[in-house]
Amino acid sequence: MASDSAESAGAWPGLLARACASTRNVLAAVREGQLAAPTPCADWTVHDLIVHIVDGTNFWGDLAESGEMPDYRSWPDYSGTDFVGDFEGHAARAVAGFAAPGMMDKPLVLPTGPAPGSLAVQVATGEIFVHGWDLATALRGTAVDEPGRPAPPMDDEVAAALLLSDWLVLCVQVRGNEPAVFAPEIEPSDDTPAADRLAAFLGRDPAWTPACSGPSPR
């Protein structure tokens, strides 16, 4: 299943680039006083989420360049460095790698098993975009330097493409895994923006605040 706007596999590297830009803008909005704040991801603070976003993007950059999952290494504490710059560098590698000629047909190795590049790029786009949503949602409830300062908006066109992507089929297949990968789907209202509908499908509550109990799985 694929959206009309993204039915061509060649559209996905561009959507990945937009997802990275969307999440990059959220990362740039983080203030030091927010690092210890909670997020919609279970047991993760803003600090933990930043580490996951940056190192996850590093993973996608390595995968796009080599075609195989990199040997895992300890995650640097990106939040104590130029995490926006680190993210930009890894995102550029991922986008360039997935945009390389023949990459959409190339067999790659994902944590869920072998997959063509045309699916792997969707997974990368979804992971980077949705964790950007997690971070933006956390920041909305913890504006410390400028009370009421809104978090940067997410790219709803990317969310709309992901809602009709093969990545969502894969998400359904792994939803029941133990330990849980995604919480049960939440039914959004009819006027919910695409980014919030995507998050709700993955078990995130669009109305989440730091006072909420029972945060969603990562």
C-alpha cells in the first residue's frame, strides 16, 4: 500500500530528507533546562530521546552506506555536544545513501529481517519523523526559557505519506511483539492533523502532557 504522492519508490529519499528537516527543527528548539523533562516515550527524558534520535539517524546513515546493520557500539551522550550538528551530519549520510542509484532495489538487512531499500527508506523516514513528534510533544509541555513558545510544527505531508506506506504494514506486524514495540492504537478525532493521526496509530496520545500517566512504548 502506498500513497499517490509517494507511489514511486524514488519519492521516498525526498520524504526522508523532509522528515529529517522536520525533526532537525525540533532538535534546534531544545533548551538546556528541558533535558530532564519527560517525553511520551516510556522512561525516556528529553535527554534520552535526543540520544536515541541522533544515534538512530547514525544507524540509518551506516545502513544506507553499507547495506548491513552496523555493529552496535555504545551511544555517545550527544546532548552534551552539538547534537543538532551531529544529527545533520548523520541525516545527510542517510539521505545521500538512500538516494544513490539502485538503492531502492538493493537488499538491506533490517532488525526485522531482509528488506529492499524501498522499504528500508520508509522505516528510516518513519522512525526519524515520529521520534521528532515525540520530542516536539515533550517540548510543548516544558517551555522553560520562553513560556508558551510553541514547538516547531511537524511536516504533515510526510505524515500523510507515512500513513499510507508499507512501513505501517510492518508496524502492524510487530505491534504484538514482546516486549511491546507500539502501544494499542488510539482513535483520533476527525480533525486531527496527519502527524498526530500517525502518532495515534502508533499508540501515542496526541493530547499527552508531562502530567499524563502510562506513557507510550518507544
